[in-house]
Amino acid sequence: MGTATITEWDLVKHTQVDPGVHLVVDFDPKSLRLTYSPTGVTGADAATRSGALSKFASQQTGQSTTLSVELLFDTSAENTTVQAKTEQIVRFTKPDTSNPSAPARRGMRFAWGSFLFEGVVQSLGQTIDFFSDTGVPLRATVEMTLTEVRPPDQSAAPPPSAPPVSFGAGAGAGAAAPAAPVGTTPLTLSQSGDTVQSIAARSGAGVSWKTIAAANGIDNPRLLPPGTVLDPSARLS
């Protein structure tokens, strides 16, 4: 007999939902798989030389965790349908239409010994592989993935906006920062092999490349490091 449990859980109040699902699995799982993924703010779009758009690397502001587990249910000893048990888990993929004030997603707590995981069902699969002589499903394997839901951290600072970028090849101490995010008019991100002259030609801004280089603080217009941010429409004041 298994000891792991699946409980319908109020993720806001951090309590068991009553009435709700409380199911003891027939057999404890052989293993648990935890997957950790960084989350963050996506940077601005940048036009490449081919005209396609690329993204700056995301700025990490958090982490998401998922739990994948495989559970076996067997009711052959009772000769009753195993789906009476598995349907209680399927319930977590359905909205609670009986309660208009219920959360948009049903919460679940998976507990096995001292291991606790609270979240929502991301995906659920069921394989029935044994039937009685009369066609009653008696054994099923449930593959389940949960996404963790943590209580909000009231002391945490709000996530930052898109990361700042350097302005011009000589950006550094005393250099000006762009007034708009990269990828919005009129800023341009240089690619490998670019020169100020080639960027000026592509932009069609009607400003000479020498003026653009001087206005953006470019010391060597023919040696433009990839990732340099400049304003093709800039003019010296």
C-alpha cells in the first residue's frame, strides 16, 4: 500500500480544500523528477543584418520549478474500475464550475513522507493496461507534471524592466545612455561586420555617416564592435 497522497489545496489560504480530493496512491512512485527553469524579463528586439529579429538575453528575476511523477493504481483485488481513483486526479485539469468564487486553477499538494510540493497540474496522461474478463479497467499508470505555486514574497522588490544597454563604442564613464530601448526607433544595434557607413546607408536617415559617428562618440567608424548601440538620426548640437 502506498503512502504518498494527493490533496486538493487552496494555494492562497495554504489549507486543504474541504470538501475536495484527498487520495492515497496505491503504490509509492519509484522516483520524483524536479526541473528548475530561470525566469526573467525579455530584452528588446534587435534587427539583424538579414532583417530577422533577435532577442537580448533575458534578465533573470526568478525561478520556476516543475515536478514530474508516475503513479500506478490497481484495483484488481476489488474488481472495481480503477478510474474511480484516477478520475479524482483528472479533476485537477477541470475548472470548478460549481463555485464562481473559486480560483481559476485547482491547486494540488503532493506529499510523500517529508517531501511536499504545491502547485497546479501542467499536464496529465493516463495509460490503462489491464482489464477484467468483462472489460472493467483494473490498472492504470498516471504521468503527471505539476508547476509549483509559491506564496507571494511581500518583501520582494518589483521586477526590473529590460536591462540597460551601452550607448556608442566609447560607452563607459561619462557616456550618455540611450533615451529609448534598443530595437525602437531610432536606435540601432550593430552586427558583426557592420561599419557606421553601412548602418547609415541602411537607415536612410539622410545624415552622413561622419555626422553619425561624431554624434554617437564613435572613435573608429570602420571598426565597430558587434552590439554597439547608436542613433542613425543623431546630429551634433
